[in-house]
Amino acid sequence: MKRVAEQVRALHRLEPANNDHIAALRVAISVAVPSMLLMAAGRTDLMIYAVFGALTGMYGRSEPHQLRLRHQGQGALVLLSGVAVGTALSLYHLHSWWLVAVEAILAGVGSVYSDRVRLKPNGPFFGILALGFCASVPLAVPWYTAMLIAAGSSVFSILVGFSGWIRRRAWQPGAVRGVPRRSAARRRELLIHAARYVLAVGAAGTVGVLSGTGHPHWAMAAAAVPLAGADLPSSVRRGVHRIVGTFVGLVVTAVVILPAPWTLTGLYLSHQGPAHQAVVLALLVILFQFTTELFMTRHYGLAMVSFTPVILLIAQLAFPADPQVLILERAVETLVGALTGILVVVGVRRAGSRTWAGLFGSPRLSRLPRRSRH
């Protein structure tokens, strides 16, 4: 019972701060500058590509500058690959089962790559999220323009991440990122973990397509979340955080976009022109991205409260839909996807976690430094 109580407490424990405001500010700047350039050009509908490129700034947040530079380059590869594949699917109008098959395969490939280079945040989540979103949005510009926006935003975020070196000149000669040696056991572990991604993402996408909601990519992205946990207990916690954080985030989103007297839209936005409305939503995206990164390593559920509006607002800017339908479908797909991911984590165990006792873990595991679990 002590272990059960420890895991319950871990669900709402807020980890100690570690200069999170600095990392959050870097990501917010990375999102804000390209977004404001698009606002000035009257193309807030293209913010989706700028935001996914700017998420490069989430990687290597606490590393020395030269290691962060390498880490963010590896993260950019995952993100831009997702944007490129998603844009190609949108260009050729390949949706539904095509999207499920391609995203499941790319989730497996991204898992192997992410595990090999030890990406932090763990796994290919942001890459497959970018893939699904870009595939679901009709191209309003040539494909190369979308890619240039994403790539330019990514490069800018890398420059922002490296800019501190100008002030500190903190360079550590010989510093390297810790990557485990390759071995037969290590390759087997990578392949099993990749297979879990393929299974979880593919199964969630299948349910999403059969349900007919029109957003199977949300279920697939949610299914990938629990698999990024360092062990079985943390994986289940991430799934629970994803569900609860998303549901609370949907309430926040509803307060912004629902056409009701008590919402921002009803009180203010409905009285403004479309261009002004788009600018307000774009500014909210920047604000919510800052708070997302502020809590990303301290409490995943709280981070999802902010990240959910980010995703839905850029979706509305890119391709407006009925807000009520959008919020409902997001809730359903997240629930389906996260539960699917948890089932795969529990059913297909990693080595050393074959018993049900592994679900409750050891109290010592929940007190590991945040850096090892991010």
C-alpha cells in the first residue's frame, strides 16, 4: 500500500524548479519572432509550421552550449522530418489509413533514432505530432514555403539557444552527450521499444479512423505519450497526466474560442474583424507556449493544460472548424490514445519489468533527479 500511495502522491507532485523560466523564455522567443513576422504578413494561418519548427528550442534545455547545439540539431531532424512527411501527405491528399500507416512506421523509426541519440524530451512524440497536424491541414502555400517557414523557425530557435554563449562564453572542451554503447542487448531493447510505438500509435490511429471523428492523429499522438516514460510507473503517470491535463486545457480553450457570452470570443473577439481575431489568438499561442515549457519538466499534466490551447489555437488559425466539435473530438481522441498507450506499456513490458508489482515501482524511482526522467 505504501507503494500505491507513493505513486498517487507522484501524480500531483510538483518537481523543484531548475531555471525553468529561462528555458521557457527561450522557447517563447523562438515561437514569438517567426509568429510575429507571419502576423505582419497577414498569414497567421501558417503559424502551424513556425510553431513546430520553434519546438526545436525544447531540446537540450540544461546542457552546455555546444552540447545544446548538437542536441537541438538532432531534435530539429525529428521535427522537420515530421513536418516534411505531413506536408507531403497533405499535398497528395493522403489521409485516413494512409496517415495511420505512415505515422505508425515513422513513430517506430523515430523511436530508434531518439533512443540512440538520447533525445530529451524522450521519444519521437513531437515529430509525429507535427506529422499528423501538417497532414491534416490543407496546404495554403507551396510545400517548399511551408518547409522554409518550419526550417527557418527551427534555425532561429537554435540561434536563440546558443545566444547565451555570447554573454557567458561557457564552452567545455571535450564535452560529449552521454550515449550508451551499441550492443546486441541494446539493439534488442531499441527494437522492442520501437515496436511498442508502432503498436500503440497504429492501434490508436485505427480506433480514431473507425470512430469517424476526423482527427486520428490526435489519438496517435496521445498514444505515444506514455511510452516516453523512463519506467512503468512513470509511463502510467504520463498517460494520466495527458488525459487530465488535456481535459483541463480544453476548458481553458473553451473559455477562449467558444461563441458564448462568458468567453473571450463572446465578450471581445466576436466584435472584432477576422485579422484582429487572428492576431489575438496568435499572441495567446505565444503566451501558452511559455507556460507549457515552464512546467514541462516539473509537472507534465500542468504543461498539458497550456499545450492543449497551443495546439487547438494553431489548428483554428490554420483551418477553422466548429469550436464545439473541435473540443469534443480532442477530448475523445486524447482519452482513446492515452489509454491505448497505457495498455501497450502494461502489456508489452521492458526487460526487468515483467510483474504487476512493477506498475507501482519503488519509491526510490520516483525521487530520481528530473534530468534523468525528462
